[in-house]
Amino acid sequence: MKYYITEPDMRNIFLASLIAISLALPSPARAGDGFDTLYQVSSISNLMAGAYAGTETVGELLAHGGFGIGTFDALDGEMVVLDGRCYQVKLDGSARLAVGSQTTPFAEVTEFESDRVGVPAGPLDMDALKAYIDGLAPDTGIPYAVKVTGTFSLVRTRSVPKQGMPYPPLVEAVKGQKTRSMEDVKGTLVGFRLPAFMDGVGVPGYHLHFITDDSRAGGHVLALITSRVTVHLDDTPEFRMTLPKGFVPGTAPPTADRSSLKAIEGGR
């Protein structure tokens, strides 16, 4: 796996150190073509600590990939990037096309190219879907981009309200989340499965967002039941991250308790 890191400041040295000691394995990626690389704006540790100010525009982000997830300045909605378009899912679960000048404090994108495909034989809940994907992607040492398309019996999503200054830590911000349940809905799961050793850099394990086929609704996925879906996976053995300059943690340090991250991601 290859790692690249740009614009670190002293408050992010712990991240640079983590990357330096991570596995530096030879990559099968095609050099310079933009595929097989996961590009990330900031770190999940910074986001947990309240770094919600947008540091990169949507237009700049899309130059690095047309598939991914994230959030917007001040946590103003969940981000879904699919087929080169960036969508903003507002607090009520409604989605709209974002504009290039909007900014993001945290996002992950890649140029999606399907390396592995599977068609589950029957309905799967969230845990069963993850287990199915694990069977398609047994290498736990690299990130995978995850795209699941088709019909879902149930998708439960959430979005977080826009935050005001001074920004609270993420564990407090998500307490104002609104959830939405959609039944018999056609759409796409968009997200990533990251290795456990990337904890603190990104969300270890699965981080999935959803967008309907009509692009009118979506959000961060809390629960689901598939009906008829196809699973596409993209091996992304290269990783590049841009870190914000000058971020000073507020009420929570960057090394915030990771147990709270699991609760945040699961909506508990």
C-alpha cells in the first residue's frame, strides 16, 4: 500500500507517524492515472474533535474522484459522490446537487472501477451484507470502495444538523441527528471499507452513505435490508490525505475515545 500526506501541521504529526509505520507494500496500481487511489480530506480524528470548517471545495474534491462520501462545511448535510456528481443530503433527508464552490471539512473519493462483483442470493441485513462483502474482499490490509446497487426493502439513514460556533465535538453534534426510513426503494450504497490500522485516519471498517435512484433522498446509513442488489468492489491500495492547517482542537482532543466513533457511526 502506498501513502501520501500533504500539508501537515504539528497538531497532525501523530497522523503522519501512523502513516509512516503502516504497511508500505508494493502497489499494483497503474501509476499516474488516478485509479486505485483513495483521496481523503482531513482525518476522522480531526472531525471528531470539531474541525468542521470546510477546507476544500467540491470542485477541487471532484478532481480527485467521482465516487465517495463525506460532509459539508459546519456539518451541513451528508455528502454522496456518485458518477462524478456530488449530492448534499440535508437534515430532513432530502438530497440536492451540490455546487462546486461549497466546501468540505472531511471527504473520501476515488475513481471507481469495479474489480469484484457479486450478486447475493437473497435478502441481507447490514451485518449479513458486510459479511458477504468480506467474502468478496478477503484482503484486510487495503481499503476497498463499496458500491451496492439495486432495490432495498429498507434503508434507514440519518443526517446531522448544521453546527454553529464554537463547534462541539462530533459525539455531541450527532445528538441532533434526524433519521429517515425508506421502504422498497431503489438506489445505491456508496462508501468504503478501511483496514483496522487506519483507525484515527479514517473510519475503520465500513462507512456507507445512500442515494436514491432519483437523487432526491439519502444519508448516512444506519440500517438496511437488501432485496435484489449487485455488489461492486474497487481495490484502492493507494492512499493520499490532505490535512487542514492551523486546526486547534476545542473540547475534544484528536485522540478522542474511539469507542465513541462506533456509536457515532451506528447512530447510537
